[in-house]
Amino acid sequence: LQAVSRSLPDVTMMLYDDWDKKCNELWSEGTYCRTIPGSEMSHPADKEVWLAHSQLATELRGSHHFRVRRHVIEDLSLSVSEHGQPIVFEQRYEHANDTNGEQVLQAAKTNYSRGEVPRPPGAGSTPTHPPGCGVSPRCPPHDVTGSVNSRSARPYSPRANNPRSYLGIHVVVLVHGFQGQSFDMRLIKNTISLLHPQGLYHLSQANEHDTEGDIEEMGERLAEDVRAFLKDWCPGSPPEPSLGRLSFIAHSAGGLIVRSALPLLSEYRNKMHMFMTFSTPHLGYMYAANPLFSAGLWVLKKFRKSECLEQLSMTDNPDRADTFLVHLSEKPGLEFFRHVVLVSSRQDQYVAFESARIEMSKEAERDPKFGQLYAQMVNNLLEPLDVERVIRLDVDFQLPVMNCDTVIGRTAHIQFIECHTLLRGIVQTHSFLFE
């Protein structure tokens, strides 16, 4: 016991590393990974990939190994039933040197693999945990040693002591969606901050009181809000911290608000790290999947006179080629980030699957009138991006209760911000996004 008390940071790191390994093993059991040629990023060969995902998810939940899993007494939050854990299907993209190489890549990587989620190129290796490195600007080395005699205001945290490849603090801005509020994003924020306490997290309230207006104006308010937050918390004048990385996480229409704000925040483009959207209609509601939702959307537009919904439906201008979403797709933004993560679910009928993933759909290819415009928006958004920066996550939720919300797709849409199991799994297995 005396030896433990003298080497508390080292013992803490040893126990933490063991716990972190167990967490990664458990959460990775519900994650399928697949690498696809970059040529399929905008025009996928399989335009009904959710069918294969649904079948794999059903088989996994019915397997004996998945139903009978060990419990980790050190962390009972890991004891998740097979009925409560969403299954995540991750798709990444790689360059192919030539036609033959692309064929080999596709043949070798058609099947999904289940297990540890690999770190992408450029993300570096998994950080180690040297004692007292004090990388957090608000926690110098002598404040995080964690000795038994220390009266530090902040306890020792292995994740807070990860050596980083950048200087400054990682600021993550979380943006709610249509008719939402900042509190909607609190569970995401808490989940990330518990595992990455060295970051700084901002729940934007810039558009809480008006989400039915012009998306462009909401983007301007968000840009002003972010700029003010960075000025207050990351002024960069010693001993105050400076901005190291800037990331955005958005739900639903919040992703479009962020995209509208990005051109106004171009001075931070060299700091932008990760852009993650949960079921954002990047391509609008041109091809809505659910007739009930389409009918409800028509009623809301007619009686609420919502400019936001008009823009999402691409009916804000008689000429669809001159609508807001088309012009937004032509503006810079996504190419600022090192990682672009698009989270979607076919069970979410509020947002078309392909719209959330930014890819061509069967309906668009068959539409002689507006299909070309849809393809133009896809190309505008994806062409500036390196294929290795894009990660698509398709989520299969277990929704045992059949009710009105499930039928119209609202349940899955809300699960993105209310399912702690999903959020914990993403943060745990994709730590490179939040470091």
C-alpha cells in the first residue's frame, strides 16, 4: 500500500489502461467496419446498403456470443443488453492507384470486419499516458500529479494527461436542430467530456429562440456566438490558453446551420479538426422517404410559414437551381476539417438516408427533372474533400416498441441525442476525433 501511495499516477495509469482496453473491446463488438474505394463515395455501388446492415444487425443480436457477454465489475455501465445496444456500421474510403488496384481493393474489402476500430491515416498512434505531462492549459504538471498528499483542485486524470500533437485547447461546439435547444446536446457533451476532460465544450444557444427563420441568418448568429466564445475562453495571450483545435457536432438541421457559419469562420480553418452531424438533411427533403412525414411537412409549411422548412424542402425559390441549399453546397466549409463524420439511420424517416450521408440515391438517378441538380449538390460537397477524411456511420437501433413515433421515424431521429449507449460507443471507439 505504501508503494501504491508513492506511485499513485503510475498505478492509476495502469488501471486506467486496463479499463480502457476492456471498454474498447466491448464497444467494438457492436461496430462493423468496411473500407470502400473512394470512387464510390458520392455514387455508391450498393444503393440499398441498409438492407445488408439490417440483416447483419439481426444476426449479431441473435448470436450466442453477443447475448452472453461478460460483465465488468469495475464499470457497470458496460453491462448493456443485446436489446439495448445499437449496431454501428462504419464505412471509410481509400484511394486506388489504378483501375486494377481499385478492383483488388474492392474484392478484398467488400465484407465488413468486426472488432477494434482502426485509427485513420494522419491520426497518429494511440496516445500514451506519461505522469504529470500537464498538457491542459488549465492544469499545469504540478496540479495533476495526484499524490496522496496533494491538495490539487483537480484530481489526476489519465486522459487529461495525454500528450498531444498540437498546442492549445480543443474546443467542441455543439449545435441543436429545428425547434431544439442547447439542452438537447447536453448528453453528447457530458459523454465526451467525461472521457476527454481536457477539452472545452460549448452548447450554443445562439438560435434557441428562432429555428424557423432563415438558415443563413442562423449561421451568422452561430458564427458570432463561436467567435465570442473563443475570444473569452481562448484569447491566446499567456498565461491564458490558445485555440488548438475547433470541432463541431450538430443534430438534424443544426448541421446546415454550422455549414452556413463555416465561411464566416474561415480565419480558424487551420484549426478545424472534426465535423460530425447526426441525421442532418444535407441534401434537403427533395426525396423524403416517409409519406406521412411529407404530409406533415406540407402542413407545417402551409400554416407555420416556416422559412427554414421552405429551405429544407427546396421550395424557397420557384427555380430550384436558385434555392438556398444549392447555393450552400457551393460554399466552402467541409474541406476545412481533417475528419467529416456523417451519422445516419434508415430507421430515421425524418431525414432521407442518402441526404444524411451526402450520396446519390436511386430516386435521384431516376428523376429526369431534378436528379441532375441533386447530383450537382452531392459533387459540390464531396469533390473538395480527400476521400480518407470522410467517415460514414450507419446506425441500426433496436426499437422494440411500435408506436406512432416509431412509424413516422421520429423515435430513431431523437435516439441520436438520447441514446447514451450509442454516444458512449462512438466516443470510446473513435477517440481520435475528440483528442
